[in-house]
Amino acid sequence: MSWPVFVINMAKNTTRMELASKELGLLGIPFTRFEAVDGRALSPEEVARVYDPIANLTRARHPMVGPEIGCYLSHLAIWEKIAAGDAEGAIILEDDFTCDDDLAEVLDAVAQDHGDWDILKLFSARKGQKLLDARPFSAGREVAVPYKVPNTTLGYAIRRDSAARIARDVLPVSRPIDEDHKHFWEMGLRIALVSPPPLAFGEQSAETGTITAARHHKSKQPIGAALRHGWRSLRFRIRYLCNLHWHRFVRKAR
């Protein structure tokens, strides 16, 4: 039996929800709409409770903006719901996806898979990426460990026990959710990928605005601050790649 499917959506983003509903409806996939947390509407006190700006200085390439915090809290709320439910896992989709015609078969295969993963990504924009430990999955697709965990959380499956463990330990957040996934070793996450992925980006415009737009607005700064941010980003990139190579090769070989 397939796992429950949740679609994260803000009430104002009606076009996105209509398109997502149509996509899943045509494939006969039942789903539950999940009200997204609006990070722009969080009070300073609420932000202080869930976001650690000091840790952000050393763990991320830039300060988090409101929509990024809201996005993380939305996923966290679903993890808590999954952890309290009866299903062995669930599928989480953000509302700006489009999908292949065999998505229902892929989701059936997800629920029946006993592979060694906590999170199974259903989307990656990276072409020709390096994959490890590939094995057959559903027709024409395989499951593998991506050497670099893909950006974005457009769609993924998560096991119930994994959702419970992550939800318990994640607050306060200090970087975007997909960056936490990319640093899988810090939370002991086993992240796999369906390849080729059954999801792609669909309608990305939104009445509430997007994270990318908020990031661009935030990035306007004097030349001195821009140079400091550039140096911070470079240090973050070097540290990330060193840790990634260590955990993929050196540590695994020991």
C-alpha cells in the first residue's frame, strides 16, 4: 500500500495548488494539502525561538531569510505528523512540482522498498551526477546514493522513525533544510535518490513571493559587506567539500 502524500502549500498560492492537484488527480494519487508556515509572518520572538543566527555564522553561507525559516518549519511540522501516524513513512511534495506519468508506480515502489535509507529524494536538477551503490527500483529507474545530495526539497519520501528522530533534534535551525540534507553526516542521515527522478519543477511563481526573490532582495548590500559575504561563501564551500569527500571516501574506507 502506498504511503500518504502531503503537499505543502500556502493558502494564497492558489495557482500552484490547482496545478499540483490536477497533476496528482490525473494519476489517481490521493493527497493531503498541508498548510505551509509563512516565515514572513513570524514575530521576532517566534524567529528567536526557532532560528540560531550565531550557529548560522559558521554553518551556512548566508543568513536565513523568513521564507527559508518558514519552509523548514513546514517540513518539520509534517515530520511530527508522520512520526505520530500509523504509516511506515510518507511522501512530502512542495507545491511547485510537475511529475512523470508513472509517479503512482514509483510511490508504490517506495512504500515496498526495504533499502537502507532515511530519506529518498524524488528530484534532482543535477544532470550526470555521480551515483553510488545503484540498484534496480521501479521500471526504468534505480535507487542510488548521490555523491552530492541534491539541492531543494521539491519531493522526497521519509520513513516514520527517521522523521521522528530528525524532528526531535533539528531545532533551532541555522541553515536551509536542503543544506542540512547536503550535510547528511551531521545528523547521520542516509539519503538516497530515485534516478531518473520522477519529479521536475513546475509553476514556480507564487502570490506570496519565492525564497529566491527574498534572497535576492536580502543580498543587496554595500561593497564591503558583499566582499565579506563572498569570503564567507568560499570558506563554506571549501569546508563542505572537504567534509563531503571525507565521509564519502576516507571514512567509508576505514
